[in-house]
Amino acid sequence: MPETTSLGSGGSAYWTVGDDIADTAAPDGPIETRWDRRKFAAKLVNPANRRKHTVIVVGTGLAGGAAGATLAEQGYNVIQFCFQDSPRRAHSIAAQGGINAAKNYRNDGDSVYRLFYDTVKGGDFRARESNVYRLAQISTQIIDQCVAQGVPFAREYSGLLDTRSFGGVQVQRTFYARGQTGQQLLIGAYQALSRQIDAGNVEMHPRTEMLDLIVIDGRARGIVARDLVTGEITPYLADAVVLATGGYGNVFFLSTNAKGSNTTATWRAHRRGAHFANPCYTQIHPTCIPRSGEYQGKLTLMSESLRNDGRIWVPKQKGDTRSPDQIPEAERDYYLERIYPAFGNLVPRDIASRAAKYQCDDGRGVGPGGLGVYLDFADAIKRMGEDKVREKYGNLFEMYDRITGEDPYKVPMRIYPAVHYTMGGLWVDYDLQSSIPGMFVIGEANFSDHGANRLGASALMQGLADGYFVLPPMLGNYIASTKLGSVSLDDPAVTSVLGEVTGRLGRLLEVNGDRTPDSFHRELGDIIWNECGMGRTEAGLRKALSRIPELREEFWRRVKVPGDSGELNQSLEKANRIADFLEFGELLCIDALHRAESCGGHFREESQTPDGEALRDDENFAYAAAWEYTGGAPVLHREPLQFDYVHLAQRNYS
């Protein structure tokens, strides 16, 4: 029987604790050869037999686009879905700064092992060593793949690929295409995917959203999806399902994510039996344009690459409202350079974000409400010249100017942290297979590679590593190792899921209340940002866990969804996604409450060093938390983490 963990004076149980979970797919032995040995041990599918198998891929970002193109190229029949009007509009297109790879073109001491070390340390020792080392190994192949596709990476005068630094490292390993690296990489994956669509190997369904997972005899065998234009709800069957649906950052309402980004696919899979791991690991990006009012519905990222040449500072004097050009150098505090001299402005994101929040909370913030710090390029322009700065960052400066009306060539940018990425996701093993056999999860949708804090420029690396190089052989191993019987659309499991989806949408339409879906989403976001954002306390998390169920109950009484389900209905789309956010948000706060330590992006204010840094509790929390859905109190399964190569230590970037 699972032990019960009771919290609160009322003794209510927020969760129960079940058996530990293990990644049985990961090989042992020398870490340098684990991936090669795993690939060799994997069973193969004869090329002629691949044509007999169908794979569903949900999502067309870097992970999903790469996976769909590669699986189809290998001969599988791929059915692929995206809710955007084109696969190339996936949110990966918004990534700006770059992609990491251990090429060591600069001869500055980089290596696969150093990228592995930096990533484990940057994640505050809450990631699996095996997965991270594999990611570092594959990073070099990704650059070769993308160059072959024609991705226009920046180049030096000699014609060699250029690189720059990102946070948490002391080498230059980040390859980039100005401030639009994600767009260029996605076009590379998209053209490969388009070739397979044209060849008839990929059946593409744009403007179609996955609403549930079909599990038959304990294995993932399909999905139920809704055509967002016609409203038609259709089941699709396959031999395996791949989720590449991104993260859950929009649970905060305000984030740098595209407005359509949501957690419905992963949350519905969680309700069907997939464990959800480390949902409290959310990344707050330090360089975003501050919000400008209560009406705002989205935030805008300013690439971390700007911290290569921009210097971050605040006035030394509290409440100083002078314009930045009127504040002398001696009255400025370049606080990151002062506190972390070894890394300066390029400390990891979680550290830079908390430092900015501390300065603003202490009364030194700038701009409206004091919620901002300066990112100043005056020294860079003086050193390199405006033309060189424009060449490196021109599109980012233009974006900032258009949004704020301020010219960053003349005045410092104002920045403030915002939700950007989620390190948590569905639990997967070394093969990227979830706790539901036959369902694989790749890219940001899984939890596997970044621990409690992702280093900058590693999201694109993971998405392409999973899609191009890791998933294809591991999915082939599953198909070759599994006796898959035929399934039909009249299977009771299919009709049951189809009925549940139809009934759920009908319930949303029947409420006919007096509040918009967005009003609930905004209120939920305020709760989670205030109580489970950059700083978290036991009292605040308990408060959130009291309020979220009340808000969810109110949602199902008062939400107003006009129109019908058999048509284009964006209010219905939103309401359905927000209903899932209202359930997922509670699990996020439960995970944050249970993890009574600080690590990476999860900062419990009760657990900090005398200097205000995150204080881990390795004795009690050196594990990944994999949550099982029960319909009531979730069950916690711990996956203990071992560190045989990068030994546990307090992070120090000073």
C-alpha cells in the first residue's frame, strides 16, 4: 500500500507515495559508450517491413518536425498533426539565440565532456547523467545535419561557422543565425518534412488538435483529434504515438510562449497513465521585455545572446528615477559582474532572474512600477561600433524598438524575468518511451535532459537530438520487439475515448455562464505566478492549492463559450485548454510543495544559503519526481538520481 503524506492542520492528503521508479532502458558501464551500446542492442525493423507500420506524431516543431521527416524517410507511414495552419508555424520558430554543440571550433577548451559537465551543473544536479552525456555527444552531429540542410548559420570572415557564449559556460559553443536561429532550424526540418509529405509518406493534418490518447491493451495505439476549422472529431490509429507538443509555460498566462501553446496533449496522456515528472521545474528567463499593463496577454523574449555584449545594471540609489544617461558610472551597480565575477552577465538563467528580482524587490528597479533592470550596449557600441552590433543583434534591437518605442542603440533596454521554458514534462526512459508502452515523448514535452534549470541554447539541441537521432532507432526497437495486433475504429476503447471527448466539449458549451475563458486563465496565471513563480514558500503554495480547486469549480459553473462544436470556435479551443491548465496547475503546485528544497528554477525561500543562493537537499531530494494520475491525490514515484561522473556540489559561479 502506498504511504500517505498528509499536509496542513486539517490533515488533508495532497499526495501519496508509491514505489520507486527506475529507468530500466539505460545501459550501465562507461558513460562514453552507453549510447553506442544501446543503439547496437536495439532490434531493427527491415526496411520492407517499415512500410507495414504507422506512427502518429503530434507536433511539428523542431522535435516533431525532425521526427516526422526522419521516420518517413526510413519508410514508416507517418500521420502528423499540428494545430497551427502550417507545420512551420510551430513555436520553435520563436527561438532566437542559438544552439549548443561541442565542436570546439574556437579551441577554447570545449569538449563533449565539458558540455556534459556544464549541463549537469547548470541543471543543479537534477538530471540523469546518461541522458545528458548522450545529448552532448549528439550535439556535434546536429550541426553537420543542419549545415547539410542549408541552415544559414553565422560565419566568420574566413567562412568558418561562428560561435558565441551563453549563460552558465566559459566557452563559445553556441552556433547561431543572428537572432532567429529557431526559425532557420525549423525551416530546415520543415523542408525535410515537406519532402516526405510530397512523397506521400507523411499524412499531414494542420489545424487539427489532439484532445485525447487511445490506449488499447495497455499500449498507446492512437489519438482523438479535432479539426479546428470544421469541428469534426476523429480517432486515428497507429502502432505507436509520439508526442512533441512542447511545454506548459502558458499555465502562467503571461509567458514568452505562443498564445496557442498548451498542455492538453501531455495532460490527457497523463490522465491515461503517463507519469508526469518534475512539473515544478519551470524556467524564468532573465531578459524579457517588462509587462506594460494589466491588459497584456503575452510577453516578449529578448535573446540571452544579448548578455554576451550587453551589461546589466541598476542605480545604486534606491528609488532613483533619473533617465539612465543622467546616472554617472560611479552610481551604477553592475550587480552580476560584482556578485559573480567569473561568469559576470553570463550566469545561468535561474541565477540571473533571481538576482534581477532581488534588485527590484529592494527598490532599485527601473521603469514603470520599478519592475525592470537595464541591459546596456553603450560599451559594446563603443568597442565594436554600431554596425557590428547591428550585424549581430539587429533584428532583436528592431523588435525591442517596435514594442517599446525606445531605440536600444541610444538608450539601455529595460528587461525583467518572465516564464519561458519548462524543464518538467512527461516521464520517459532512456529510449524516450513514457510509462505507457508505445507512447514516446520528445523535446520540451518530456523531462529528461535539463534537470532543474536549462542552460541557454540547449532547447534546440535537445529537440533536434530527440527527433533526428534518438527517437528513430528507439521507436524501431519498440516495434521490432512488440507483437502488435490489429486494432479497429469500432474497438470499445476507441468509442469510449471518442465519447469522453465529445461529452467534455458538450459540457463546456452547456455551462453558458457569465465569464470568458481568458478571465479564468488570467486569474489562474496570477495565482501560480504569485505563489509558484520565481520565489516559492510553503504558505504561498498552500494558498494556491486552496484557491485553484475553487477556481476550477467556478470555471465549470460560470464559463461562457458561445457557438457550437461543429464549427470554427476559438472560444471552445481556449476553454478546453484552460480546463486542462486548471487541473495541471494544481499538480505543479503539489510538486513544488513536496520538494522542500531549492534547486535551479525551483526556489523555495525557506531553503537558501546565507548569500541567497539555492540550497539543495541532496539527502532527501536527489531524485526525479514522477507523478501518477489517480483522479484524486496523485501518487509520487521517485526515480533516484546517481552522479558518478559529475559529483554533487553546491553550484558556484563566482
